Amino acid sequence: MDMDIEHDLRQISPGPDGPTRLFESDHHAVYWLGIAEETAFRCNVYLITDHDEGVIIDPGSRIHFSQVRERVARIMAPEKINAMVLCHQDPDVAASMVDWLAVNPQMQVVTSPRSHVLLPHYGIRGYAFHDIEKTPLYTFASGKRLRFITAPFLHSPAAFTTLDETPGFLFSGDIWAAMTTDWRLVVEDFESHSLDMDLFHMDYMASNIAARGFVAKLDSLTINAILSQHGSIIGPRHVPAALDYLRRLRCGTDIAYSALI
């Protein structure tokens, strides 16, 4: 457990209109941008900056684009963002890609081949595609890196996660997502939070074997926090419990076809 990160995350109180800095060291920073809409299915958008480079993680729907762009503009010029990471093709993750490419047509779209074939249906073609399966790293000019870890069938066949190696933050997309109206930025009580994760995972995630297979890929990696697209951030003290949650999870086909197991 990284005690400094644990302490820093627990001290953060997000402002009502964002953005909120989660980490900063040696010209490398991570921000929670979020959205202002108060729903149980709250979406989290994140921005990583490294010197004058920027990468936006799961930029979200077109409904909230203007809000997210305004929050980015408080940190850096939106047209200077170099890349956007789309962990899968769902509209709450990816639909605003068309708006971001209008801001900067040179922005890289970092995603999987299976998502890449579907993204043109949002109405844009010919963008710069970074294939995470061919190139599983994104390297900033400083040498700091993002690492992409595939997570098939959690829930999309195209799903993957993004590890910012500098703070050890895992941007997990829909994995470890939670649904609640009693939202807070950082998890305090993991046992209670796991019930909120159940509301999402039991219906959306494919199976226990998919969950366990993904967790096995994380064994050699340093993960100090988990930042999902829905719900709250899981800090260092709860990361082991979060990994164990997936190992034990019964979901999807485990439930739908339980009579066959």
C-alpha cells in the first residue's frame, strides 16, 4: 500500500463543478473531471497530464461534452490534448470522441481493434488510431508510460484497462463500477461499496472465469488505486479487497445458466 497516496486521496474533497487533482509529482498529474449530473449511474472522466501533454480517459457522452471540455480548459488548452483512451465503444464512454476530434483532429484515439470497427458509427472516420493490442504502451515525451491491459468480456469483448505507471492508478472502465445515489469520490467502507458494485457487475459482467482471468494479468503490476468509470475511487487500502472481489464474483452466465454449472 502506498500510504502517501492513501492519505492524499482521503483528504480530497471534490468541488461541485470540478476539476479535482488526485495526484501530482514531477510534472505528471491526474485529475478527476466527472460530470455534474446526480444519478446512480454517475460517469467519471479523467485527465492525465505530463508536462504539456494531455490524455483524456473515457471522455464520455455527447450530452456532457461541453461540461467536460470546460473542466479540461481550467487545466490545459483542450486543443492540446494528444490522445483519448476509449476502454470500449459504449456511448457513455466514447460518443464524445466526435466532439473531441473536432477540437483537435490530430488527437489519437487509443482503443482496441474490436472497438475501432464500431466507432465510425458515431459519424467520423479517418482518425489516428492507436491499437492497444499491437502497441500496449503509450509513452509520453518524458518517458512516463501508460500500460494497457486487455479485459475481454468485462463487459465488452473489446474491454481493456489503462495503468498509469507513475502513480500506479488503474483506470478500469466498467470493471469495479458501482451504482449508488449516495456517492463519494473515494471509497471509505469497501464492504458497503461492494454491494453497490454487485448492482452493476451481476448483470453486466460475463462470468467468473473472465473476472479471474483478468485479475491474473494484474499479479505482477503495482496498483495503488482503481479509478472506474462509474462509482467511487478505490484507494490503496482497499485494492487487495477489490481484487479478491473479482476473484469471487459470480455474474452474468454464472447466474443466467446456473443450472448448467
